[in-house]
Amino acid sequence: MKLREKIVAIGMVTALMMGAMGCGNAATTATDTAVTDNSAVEETNTDAAAADTTADTAEDSGKVYKVGLCNYVADASLDQICDNIQATLDKIGTENGVKFEVQYDNCNADSNVLNQIVANFIADDVDLMIGVATPVAMSMQAAGSDIPIVFSAVTDPVGAGLVNSLEAPGANITGTSDYLDTNAVMNLIFAADPDVKKIGLLYDLGQDASTTPIADAKAYLDSKGIEYVERTGTSVDEVVLAAQALISDGVDAVFTPQDNTIMQAELSIYEELAAAGIPHYTGADSFALNGAFLGYGVDYANLGVETAYMVKDILVDGKEPATLAVKTFDNGTATVNTETCAAIGFDMAKIKEVFAPLCTSVNEITTAESFE
């Protein structure tokens, strides 16, 4: 017999006994009411406890995804991408009732460290790996795991052998590309100074991101009969020496694509180039932030945001990397360092005027170490 039924039975027996002793019906009514009220309290407490349990279960039911995020090197562009990836994943998690546990690491351009980081991600059984910059994506792919990979800021995914095509990657890897329209940068050089006779090409031979843009730059200059000289470096010290050599070579302008080695050295070379009156045209706004005359290309903050949404496409929406097209973005944003512009003798108003027809926008920036 249930507790409530026992209590009710006892109440009825008591009422009968009270009636036999000459007690009025009012006592019986009071007793019945008291029993009913107590059971209501018990039921209310039971319902509240059940509601609390349901709420706790709902709160804990959200799927948790483990994501390994590796940055190639700390520079303004790549840091901006990583920051926006993590912030956007937090936003996506909140909106979709899931959580992304991001394991972030930076290999600082050390291939041995990079391989160890990737091995750690695999050992930790992450649900997806994000590789920022070409060398990281290539290391993740070479590891041979079946863990999905999303890359970011890979200039030439097809040329690097990461995907079969931009439209159909073909394996467990896809991502976002910061492909650079090199011809557009060359056009800006001649728009600013139609009398340019010699151009310096400054890059790191070991950077895959530089291979195609440098080849494109050479083809463009060859077609116009413009002389060029190449100088390379694999460290900050070597890049400083290469920049000094370009000054001695008497170049009228210097071009660098999205090269992370040169990016790391920009704060060490921009003043000497500016003092020599040589504008440095580059493939990312972070170079301009660090003192280069001009950075041209994609919006790296947006690149990070879109990379995060590709992670959602795969983990939350169940899409396959093999059929998820690589995302490319419109070039066209020119970022001019106003301090360097003045230092090399250009008039900012005139620069904006001649650049405007060739760009989707012309932004101004002053020298700093990193984006706020």
C-alpha cells in the first residue's frame, strides 16, 4: 500500500472512532483537508525536483567537440585569424547548444614542434584539426589521420597538393584561402609611380605561400619589360640583409606576397626602406600595420570567421570535407600606412585618388605591432 493510501486509511479510521465518541463532522473535515494539503506539498516538491533534473539534463546534453588549432607563427595576420576562429566558435556554440573545446598551439615555424603538435592532437582524439598557414595544413595532412582538417590562409591549396580542386577537395581536408591577385598589386605599383624601372622581389624561398605569387609577379614584369631583382631570407637577420641589398640594388619598389618570414621581419626593415624612398607593396594588411607602405588582399579577420563556420559545417551540420568547396575571397582592399606614405614622399590624397579605381576600398593605418 502506498504511503498516501495508508495515511488516508488511518484518517478514515480515526474519523470513525471520533464519530463513535460523539465528535462532530468538522474534525473529520479538518483532518481530510490536512492530509490533502500535505500530499499537495509532496507532489509539488516532487515536480520541482523533476524539473530541476530535466533542466540539468538539458544543460548537460549539448555536444562537446574537441578541436585542435595550430598557428604557424605569431604575426599580426595569423594571430588575427586565430583570434577570430576562437571567438566565432564560441558564438556558434552558444547559438547551436554545443561547445567547442579548442586546444590552441603555435609551432613558431619549427617543423619538429609542428609535427609534435599534430601528433598530440591525434593522440588526444580531437574531432577536427585547424591548420593556420600552408606548412601546418601540410603537416596535418601528412600525418595520415582520418580526422577532418580545415585549413586557413593557404594561398594555393591546389599547388600545395592539399586538395584536388577548390570546388571538390577530394579528401578529409578543406578550408579557406587567402589567394592573392598579384597582378592587381603590380597595377598599384605603376599607378603610384608610372616611371618605375626596377622592382625588388623580397621573399623566403621556403614559403609555399610565396611560390605562385612570385612566379606571377615575374610573368607580369616580363610582359612589361620591367627589370626585377630577387632577394630572399629565411630569418629576420637574413631578411634585414636582403632588404639592405635591395636598397643597394637601386630598386624603385619592393614586392612581397603573404610571406610569413618577411612578415616577422617587417618591423625591422620598414624604416630603412622608407628612408631610401622605396615603397614596400605586400600581400596582407598586417605588413602595413608593421610599417610597409601598402598591404593588399583579403580581410584576415573575416578569413578567421569563415574558417570557424566551415568547422560548424563539418562537425555540427555533418558535411563532408571532400565535397565542401574551399572558400576564396575577393581581393581589393588596399591598406596604406600613412606614416610610411609621408616618409617616402607620397601624398596620401593623391595615392587614394589613383588607387580608388583599382580597389574596392583604400584604408589608412598607422604603425603598430599588432591589431587591437
